[in-house]
Amino acid sequence: RKMSKHLGNVLDPFELFERHGADALRWYMLCGGSPWSARRIGHEQVEEVVRKVLLTYWNTAAFHTLYAGVNGWTPGTSAPPLEDRPLLDRWALSQVHATALGVTAALENFDSQQAGRRLAQCIDDLSNWYVRSSRRRFWDGDPAALSTLHECLYVVTLLMAPFTPFVTDEVWAALYAGGELDGGQLPDSVHLAGWPSVDGSLVEAELADQMALVRRLVDLGRQARAESKVKTRQPLGRALVAAPGWTALPAELRSLVSTELNVGSLEPLSEAGSLVDVTVKANFRALGRRFGKGVQEVARAVAASDPVSLVAALRAGAATVEVDGAVVPLAECDVVVTETPRSGWAVATGGGETVALDLQITPELRRAGLVRDVVRLVQDARKSSGLEVSDRIELWWSTGSQELTAALVEGGGRLAEEVLAVSLEPGPPTADLVARDDDELGLRFWLRVAGG
């Protein structure tokens, strides 16, 4: 309903400022819709900006600050030249500079909505793909990763400053104020800095397309895991992939798919139909509007078709059936397709791309999965205990499960590395420490800061 003093449904802007911050309201008004269109506004809409844009940006900057500090990294720390950095780093810089080009063009055309969309997508790419896929490198203090994120946040902060002046100035003060760039000193405020200069040579369109394929395949693999109810922490032996462009992907990007899906190996899938049982039937609601009384003849033609061939043709946009000597074109909405993975496999397909997961879990894979479960429990305990990310710990464990015992003995080195344990001992400690129990695993463990 339109705001009206008479109806008493007017929002107090100062209440919005106090609850969500002025930056969130500015972003919503600038980027939440066309200026000439009516739009809904309220706490829910502004809170969404905080959650999806501002907090994501802030947390990404805070993540960099945390791991730069832990590893003693400064902007003066030498980093490999761009051509020697991992493809993931080059992709992140490519996305940021492509965004800078798009945002600049949009603002020159007075289109703040499009500029905001580009920025929000870029922030999401950095946080939910680049940072998440590079966590191990940040933990290890990799100067290439820290330099890349620092360079990306520099451009993003400058681009966001006109939209969100307060949060960007806070980030600028923490990361860039008083620093040096190209031999000159950076100002104390982002609002005294110039608009970012864009290096078009950093924009790699082919790499962007390849990474988009990687992300789609990872999404399909996660979908297959979810449908099979096999959690991501459980390693699997292999995945089969069928997708245009898959064979041309660099080994580095294939490895990224393997890591994200937590599978031991990736193999080409020549025929997805060999792993799924496919059935097809007519969608009478869709076909009835087109063919009326003749829908039964079309339905019989669909039922008589080879299901695998028909589905492949539907996804290629070239499906037809023959009815009384006439060729009848079909769209995907005209046919109800049911794909049932064969026993031992989880299969997900979309857009002509398929990922199939081999669900056979060997004893070795099972033990590796148990170690990952314990890593999660200990990391949660570290966090709830208020430990710093760099704190080393001493760890003791006890279990009545022979399988879990074998897993911890076999994978103890990896567990200790993941949770920063300087010692990992079976049995209760001699000191009086709080025991932590997990009934699902049948595990009890104790921890303390090393030397405590």
C-alpha cells in the first residue's frame, strides 16, 4: 500500500538508519529498482541489502584483515607476477576489472540499478567462490592469494564508495589509508581517492567462460549429493562428467571441480543414459492447448519414442515426433521426463551438462569421512572456546568405536594439521579439562591451548 500520513503507514527514515544503517537504505534506493517505478520498502527489504551485500562485503574485508595479520602479510609483501598466479587469482582480478568497466559504463548512463547489480554479483563472486575456494591458501598465508584479494577489494571499495560511503570508508581505513600505490601515497579517506583505473588486459573472457562451466558442474555435483543424501564431508572415489568444453578445461580448473566435490578423480562420461533409467510421457496440459482432440495421437507418439534419444533432442531444442506422417515439434514443457539414477550412482543434469557421482564408499573412504567429521567438531569447539585462528592446541580423544579409532590413528596427521594440534593423544588428559561429546560419532574429546 502506498505510504500515507493519513493511513499512518509512513516509515521513519531515522528508524531505518538506526536499525540497518544509512548505507543500506542508500543502496536500496539507488539499486533496488528503477527511479520511475513504484517499489515496496520496509525493514525486510533493507535488511536484505545488509545481509546480501553489505555484510558479504564487510566479512570479505574482515577475512583478509584477519589472515593478513595472522601471517604477517603487508601490501609491501612480494607476490608472484600475475601470469604466475593460479587461474583462480587471475579469474578474480578479471571479474573485478570487468565489473569496473560495467559499473563505469552504467553510471555514465545514469543507471545506478545496473551498476548495483554488477557490484552485488562481483561481491558474491569474491566471497562465495574465490575466498571459499582459496581458504587453504589463506590459512597458509599464500602471498599470491592475499595480494589478489587485497587488489580486488581495492577496486571494489572505490566502486562502492558512492553507494555506501560509510562502510567503504571503514574498510578503506583498515586496509588502504596511508598505504602506497604505484609510488604514490593513498589518501586517508576513500572519498579523497580517484575513480579506479581499469586494466582491460586483466579481463579474460575465455577464463570467465571456463570458470562459469566449473561452477555449473560443481552445482550439479552438489545437487547430486543432496539428492543422494551423501554429505559433502564424505569423500567419494570418482565423478563422471559430460559437458561441452570439459575436455578443454585446464588441469588446474578440473582439480578445482574435484576439490569442491570432494571426489578422488574425475573421468569423462560418454553417455549419461548408461547411468540413468529414463521414462517419458506426454504433458497433456501443455499439449492439449496445442492439439486439442488430437492430443492422444501425439501422446502415443511420445510414448513410442526412444526415451534417451528424445530427451537428448529436447535438451538440444530439436525434438520432434511423427503423427500421421506429419512432423510435430516438441518443447521441453511438452514432455514429462523422469530420470532415475541406477543403483550406486547419483546423477544431476542441466543445460546439456551432467555430473554423476559414484556412491560406492570403500572402508578407506569411510575412514577419511570420519576424520573430516572430527575436524568439524574440533573446529566448532575451538570457535566456541574463543580461540584465535592461529592458536595451537593439545587434543585428546576417546571412543568405543573400532572404526573411528582406526580412522583417527590412520588420519591423525591430517586431523592435527587441520585443527592446529601440536599433540594428538588417545585417552583422557591428566589435567581437569571439559569433555566434549558427540553421540552420533561416539566420540569424546578434550582440548586446550598448547602449553596451557
